[in-house]
Amino acid sequence: QVQLVESGGGLVQAGGSLRLSCAASGRTINNYAMGWFRQAPGKEREFVAAISRSGDNIIYSDSVKGRFTISRDNSKNMVYLQMNNLNAEDTAVYYCAARPTYSSNSITIRISEYAYWGQGTQVTVSS
């Protein structure tokens, strides 16, 4: 199995930016579509962004579209989430996740499709 470790979270003022990183080990991420999810206290985990194995297909939730950018570097076994113009509603624990797939272009927002998860990194936006 692949192990995922998120980093880059912290405290930021509204309107500010953060870049989250997801480092994979144990297995290459080349055969995984990758996604970011988040969970605020008392709320269910929700989809944020996903990127296909090839990096050619990307989807975002409506709440972050235009503000967040997901990217991957398969040669470094890394996935990133650039978050700009943050607001209080973005406060949550952010999780990196991997979805095994034979398709280079397939992606999904469904949480049940992701088999491997990191421990999460806290993002807190002050307003």
C-alpha cells in the first residue's frame, strides 16, 4: 500500500494563501488518481479537488473553483494543493487521498472510491 503524509497547513488570515503538500511513500503515485478532501468539526468530510493519473483531467468543488489549484509531480511522488483567497469556510482538516485506477484520465469526487488516506493537516483561516 501507499502511505500519504500531508504538510503545509497552518493559520492564515482571510484573503491569504497556503500551499499543501502530500508526500507518498511505499508505492509510486503513478498508478493513482489523487484527491484532496476536507473535514470541519461537526461536519462530514467533503470533496475539494481531484487530478487524474496523467494530470490531464482535474475537477474542483464549486466552493473552491477559481481559488484552489491541484497539481502533481509523479517523478517526485508529490501532490499539491495551492489555496488562494482563503475564507473562514475553508477552515478544516485537509486530507490527501489516492484512488487506484487503470485509467490515466479517470477521476471521481466520490469519497468511497479512494483507498488510501493521509492523517490530515489543519488549515485555520481567521476572519
